[in-house]
Amino acid sequence: MPESRKNMGTYRETKLKDTVSLMCSDDYKERFKAEYMQVCVRYQKLKAMLDKWDEGKLNFQPTCPRGIYNFQIKAMADYIASLEARAAIEDIEL
């Protein structure tokens, strides 16, 4: 989670619902931040699932083969990296 998303003092995990107001903004930089936060949340949730799978602690049987999930998480990581690069170039604080 980026430093800018940590509350002063106490860390609070960002949830998708926390991005609604940013997503509805007229300011593209605010919508950009929401997009970034949303993909980070989704990445973290998928990563947690895959970690549980690796530890044998998953409480369900995944439908897709592991390779599909590996492909998805790599694509998500690449997407996050591209958003971070754009943010740096466009002077958007994440």
C-alpha cells in the first residue's frame, strides 16, 4: 500500500468502497488515484488468496488452474507499475 494511503498514526486498509468519491470526481487526477487504489486492493486480495493456496489453507477449491491466477497477478502487477510510472510523469501523488 502506498505511503499516501496510510492514515496518520493508525493504518487502515483501503477498501473498494473507499474509492467511490474519487471515482466520481470531475478531476482526472482524483479518478486516476481511485483506479490505482482499486487495482492495488484487488491485487492484494488475489495475492492473499494465492498465499493461502500455497500454504494449504484455502477454504475452497479454485475453479481455474494455478497458471491462470499467476498470469492474472503478473498482469495486475504490471498494470500497477504502469500507473505508478504515469503518476510520476503526470505529477500525481499516489
